[in-house]
Amino acid sequence: MNIDRGGALAYTGGDRIYALRGNNSRSFGYYSISADQWYSLANAPGNVRQGGSLVHVGGNHLFALQGRNTNNFWRYNISSNTWTIRDNTPRRVTRGGDLVYTGGNHIFALRGNSDNFWRYSISSNSWTNMEDAPASVGFGSDMVHTGGNLLYVLRGNNRDDFWSYNISSDSWNNLQDTPANVNNGGNLAYYNGNYIYSLRGNTNIFWRYTINTDSWSTLTNTPTRVGRGADMVFTHATGGFATRGRNTTDFWEFEVTPPRYDIAVQAGSVSIDTRYEIDGSTRTILFWDIE
């Protein structure tokens, strides 16, 4: 199925990656990792387009934004292969809309094409307005939760802004800008540890963000340029799968080898940051910077 605006992936653990096609369609299905095969499931309740998003909340349920300038919000039951209408979002969702699950009872949502930011209570099926994002988000906006108290957010909208959101204090913080502006197909993915991975969108550029140093680095390019509807999920510590979007069926598996150690040394006014990647008994210096 061709993936375009509103396309979204969600990994539920084990063998399955679930996907909304987007592209103004209701198509929904999953990819079996072991079989390398796609399977169709019950159609979504409405046509999904820009602002569509999908998130797994553990166990038997996924939640989805329809986007497409609607306030429709749905829950999918994995066991019964059925959809249920949930409480509408506070306002209509469009380009840049996104969902992220933070564990427990809450899902956070960006409205898209605005700075509106909300929290959804799973148990009470209700929405709460949270502190607005620092600026309006748009195409390429995305969020990840790295565990604990923080979300990380790409603004997208052909901008280079990158933020963190503190769940406890309901507050935002500006982080190091991305190396270039992010647009259609911009995406974040996280598994564990100190690194977040990002598609820039509308290009084949692929980045890694180091959390503890608030810094970006450029990695090997994707096989070809991504665009509207591109998405990426980790399925294990060093890799996962990605859709290209751009109204194509392209689907890729990726592997990353993050540095295993980051060492920071301060001596007087001289600061040295050294990163080692450990591969068996081989040590390779990947980065060296003296300021």
C-alpha cells in the first residue's frame, strides 16, 4: 500500500508493526517481521491524512488521530480487530499532529499547524490543555518519550527547532537546533540509552541526537529521499524499520551502531570530548573536539 500524508507506524513488541496508510484512505494493517509480509486489518473509522498518528499504549490497544482537519480520535483493539470512537480532541488536528505515550495513564498530543498541546487520560477518556509548545509545529513534527520525565520534540514546519518537554512541570526547554530545517517526513525514533534518531524529511538525511551532550551528528543516508508519511520505529536496541512515504510502497530495515562510551574531560579552560565505539577488541575514535 502506498504511504503518504498521515501514514504512521507503531511497534507493539514481538513480531508486529502496525501501520496507517494515510493518503486519505482508511487502510490499516500490520507487518510481520518473521514472515516479511504485510496483512490487512479492519479499516479505520475514517480517512486518514495530514496529522494522522498511531501509538501503542501497551497490552491490547492502539490509539490513533485521524488528522485531516478533524478532531476524531480512535482506539483499536488488537485481539478483536475492532475500532472504537473515543473523546474528540479539543480542536481539529492537521499537519504536524502527533501522539506519544508516556506510560501509565497518559498520551500526549500535538494538534499540528499550531502550538496547541494536550494530554489524554486513558482511564477517564478525556483531554486536558497543557502548556503550549514554544512555536507552531507543522509537517515533520514528531515526539518521542525517552522514559522518565521528558519528551523530545521536532518542530518541523521547515524549521530547525528542537525542544524538550518536562512532564512534571508542564514546561518546555529549547535544545540544540537540528543541523538543518525539518519538513515533510521528519521523524524521531528511540529505543533506549543516550541516543535519539531522526529523519530530516524531504531528503535522505539521517541524524543521531546525543541526549547527554545536547548535540547532533549526521549518519549514513537513507536509500532514497523520504517525504510525506515517512515513519520509523525501533524494534530492538540497534535497529528497526522505516517507511519512505512520498506516495510509495518503499519499506526499509535499518541497523545503527551507536557509540558505546562518551567521555568528557575538563582541564582548566580546555574541554575534550572523546567518543569510542567498541567492536570486539577494536577501538575506533569517532569524534574528537577541543574547544
